[in-house]
Amino acid sequence: MFRVLLVDDEPSIRLTMGEFLKRAGYSVLIAQDYDSAAVHKAEDLDVAVVDVNLPGKSGIQLLQKLCDGDAYVPVIMITGEPNLSVIPEIVRAGAYDFIAKPIVKDVLLKAVARAAEKKRLTDEKRMLEQEIKRYAEELEMRVDERTAELVETHKRLVTQERIAHLGRAAAQVAHEVKNPLAGLLLYSLHLKGKATNFSESETYLVDKIVETINHLINRVEQIMGYARPVSLTLRPGNVSQFVKDILDLLKPQLTANKVEVRLSLDQQPPYAMVDETSVRGALMNLILNAVEAMPEGGVLNIAIDRTDEMLRLEITDTGRGIAEEEVKKIFEPFYTTKAQGLGLGMPYAKKIIDQHGGAMSLNSRPGEGTTISVTLPTAPKEVENAS
């Protein structure tokens, strides 16, 4: 129902016009002068019918006030026929229409109907403009977000390409070094076998040579292992059992570092589709890193839960934590915070998890420890039951 403000200082005209409008289905608000009309806000009105001649402030001043409001209100001015000279002023003030006295019912109702339709169309236009503006802002925001995603993806691709080149170069160097190292190891072992007449200090030096060569060979194998393509054979694997087996292997380190282990595992064995050897190796790296982060003791929390599609493993330590700038680089090959580390454990683990169609993330704060989250696709129920 359209709301019509009717302003006239003559009670009989107000009563007559008000009755015409009410019977035509309008909601009518009555006012006799500027002040009593000014209490009504423009946004609460659909049409205004205002007499030009009002006591105190004129109808034209009321017209100007209504036209200056935040909402559009079509205003129909009423003027006496002898006073048509005010029409230009009415038009300049922004009136939608005007009616000459004496008021004829049909003329009044047609003018108000046209004004109400103008109001409806104007409001719809404004709403559409606001909606278009909102959509444009949302589109701009989505374009910005998508652009940022594409920029980030490009950065990742560039980084991955750089890492791939680095890995291939390192693997080539390692390959070139591996055979000479193997030869040196044989010579050193042969020398050690002939060391029966060596002094204790000389024997110690030979042992150190053998130890260093073995250490270098191990490093070479790590580099070549990271650069070498991984061929996965996926089968249902009990990830809880993997974790327990790894903890058994790491008992000496756990004891030496005074680390307390707390497990939170599903009662139902959590099966995932995995290449067992590579996943065991990845989890070994992650758990060992967590243990080594607590050289003075701490708590190692390992939790596993699952949904129908994904298995989630969280490894949390109470170690020193990792600074934000280090977290950003932690999965880059050859980046390490350890004095003796090669920086391939975390990148290798992420590489394996990614190739399984899973994901790996790290959350850490200095002084509060680190949490590594791993997700893997779960095994289908029928495959799991058959295993």
C-alpha cells in the first residue's frame, strides 16, 4: 500500500482529498502546515500532495525539503488557477506534477497514481543499481583474489622449477662423487686392515677417515634419493601401525632426549591408500625431527583421525618452535636449521605425501612447539575389509 502525505491548511480540502485517496487504497498521512509535515521522513513516504500556500513556511519550502531527502519522493503541488505564475518556481524546486484548484477527484487520483508508479520504478532502479554495484564489488574482489591466487601459483611453479633444477644438479654432482667415494672407502678399509703396526693415534685417524667417508656416502644417497623419481605402489596401509613401528625404532632417541610419547589413535585401524615403504620413510623423517626438536625433554603428541575420504595425522612437539620466516622455507630442499642437517627430510616427506594425493602443513611458534599435519586419502571400505 502506497503512503501518501497530504498537506493543506484547509480542513475541508484535507478531509475531502484524504477520503478520495483512502477509498482508492492509499495509506494517507495528514498535515496542515510545514512543521506538522516535516516530522515525516522522506524514506517513509511514497507520494506527497502539498498545497503551495501554507501558513508559516510555504509549500515550496516543504517541496525543497522533501527533494533534499535521501529517498526520492514525487511531490504533487496544488495551486490556485489564478496563481499559475508560481509554476516555474515549483518546477525548479523539483516538483513531479501540479494540480490546479478546485480539486477534481479523477485528476487527483490519476496524478497520485502516476506519481506512485514513478516512485515504484525509481525505487526498483535504485535497488538494481545497488545490486549491480554490489555485484561489481564482489566481482572485483573475486578477480583480485583470483589474481592473487594465480600470482601465488606462478611463484610456486617458479620455485618448484628452481628446486627441480637444483635437485637435478645436486643429483648429478652426487652421482659424480659417489663412485670416487666408494673407491676411497675401499682404500680406507684396506688400509685399516693393514694397520696392525699402527699406533693408537694412527688407527684412530684411519677410523675417522672411514667414518667420514661413510657419512659422505650417506649424504650422497640422501641427495640422490630426493632427486630420484618415486614410483608408488598403492595398497591399504594401517597408518597407526606405521607410527607404532617407527616409535619402536626410535626408542633410543626418545629415551636419550627424555621425550614422553602420547598417542591418540582410533580404535578402528585407520587405513590409507599408501606406498608403505615411502610413507614409512616420510613419517620417520617427521617424527625424528619432532624428537630432535626436544633435546632437553618434552612431550610428543601423535593423533590420528579419519573421515570417509581423508585420514589426518598430527605430530606435535613441545620443542623450541620455528620462527615465521623459517616456516616459509622449511619445505625448500637444502634449507635446514640444524648444524649438521642436509635439509632434505621435510622436502622429501612433503614430496611423498603430495604424490599420494595428500597434503602436509606446518604450524609453529617460537617457544611453543610445532605441529605438522598430514592428510592422506583413506582406503575404500571394501578394499580395507579385504586387507
